[in-house]
Amino acid sequence: MHLNNHIHDGSEMEFHGLSVQLILSVPFFIALVIYLYAAILSKRRKRSWRSYRIVMWITGIFCALAAIIGPLATRSHSDFTAHMLGHLLLGMLAPLLLVLASPMTLILRTLDVKHARTLSHILKSNPLRLINHPLTASFLNVGGLWLLYTTSLYQTMEQNELVQIAVHLHVFLAGYLFTSAFIYADPNPHRTGYIYRSCVLIIALACHSILSKYIYAHPPMGVPIDQAKTGGLIMYYGGDVIDLILITILCYQWFKGTRPRMNEAISIK
């Protein structure tokens, strides 16, 4: 009888785990189909879309999917190291690749004039100005991680499917907002200066690094010490690699943005 109950509980947990993975994966599959369809539509209208952007979108989608479905996602419930690998994929690498794929530019060029104008008005709205501001995006992204790993939220997430879904969606969306607030691959009517973005980015990345060290020394509730140390190291060094890419892109855009004025100044002299 005890064995049957144990088997039943295990099957129920597996079922709930699969259902959560399915719910989380559906939006990404939809996004993949929409993007590819828009790229094909753009090509049919004699407005080709660069292949590297399509590759980035596909790669970004699969990075996100690797964190929410499959072996890594299943293992992350019992192994904090796997969870942290998933965090890097879902909250940092996938958003970076997806932002560089310029999805909003592609959507705007495939919509008719009326709908494109409507979308442009939405992008110019004050709520989006607030959400896409570097400070707000940093607070939602890094602040959300501090809340997750320094309170009982992480333990609650492992026990509640709805909280788990909400946390995963927040990690991805906050990561996407954060990336798009600092590097502009799409039209952005609420641009901020390079110096301002650089200062905010430095502070945000410092807070992210401090959190990884905090996790190393103070494991989240329910996480073994050895797993917390490994997870903290992955977050610190793995995050540094992705952050370096982000910084490089920002500096490159800064260089491109100021080069015309530099050339103009030289010609005046």
C-alpha cells in the first residue's frame, strides 16, 4: 500500500512537472512561428530579412526552451546547479539573442500601414516609456533575482506550480526588458544617452555580481551548501561572459553613434 502511494505521488509530481513545462513552452513556440512567418512574408514583398537575425531568433528560442523543458528543466527542481544554468539561458542569453534579432523591426515592416501606426503609438506610450527605462528594467531584472534568492520565494516556487510559472515568465521578460533597455536593435522612441545607460548598467551588473557572491555564502532556503556554491560560481562567471557581450555591443553602438560627429568635427578643423 505504501509503495503504491509512493508510485502515485511520483506519477502525480511528474504529471504536474510536464504540465508546467508545456504551459511555459507554448509562448516560445508561438513566437518562433510568428517570427519565421514574418521573415517569409517580408521576403515575398521583396524586403529580405538578414539570415543572421533569423539564426539568432531560433537560437534564442531554443536557449529559452532548454531552460524550461527537457532534462535540464527537470533536473533543476532537485539540483540548484542545473537551476542556475537554466537561469543563465532563460534570463540572460536567450533575451540577448532575441533582442539582437530585432523582432519589432520585423513586425513593423510586415504589418500594413494602419496596424504599423497603431503599434508605433503603443511603443511611444508612457507605460512603455516607464517599463523600458534602464532604471526600471534593472530594478525588475536584478531586483527580482534578489527577491527570488534571498527570501522564501525560491522554496515556494519549487512547491507551487503557479508560482513557478510566474517566476520563469518574470525571469525571461525582465531579462528581455533589461537587454532592450541598454542596446537598441529595434526602434526605440524613448532612448536615453550612452553615458547614462553605461552608468546604470555598471551598477546593475555590480548588483548581479554581489548577489552571486551572496548565494555562494548564504544558500537560498532548501538549497544544499555545495550546490549553492557551485550555482553562485556559475552565476558569477557565466553571467560575466554574457555581460561582457552586452557591454561590447553597447560600446560598439556608442562608437557608431558618435563617429559621424567625430568626422564632422575633424572636417571643420
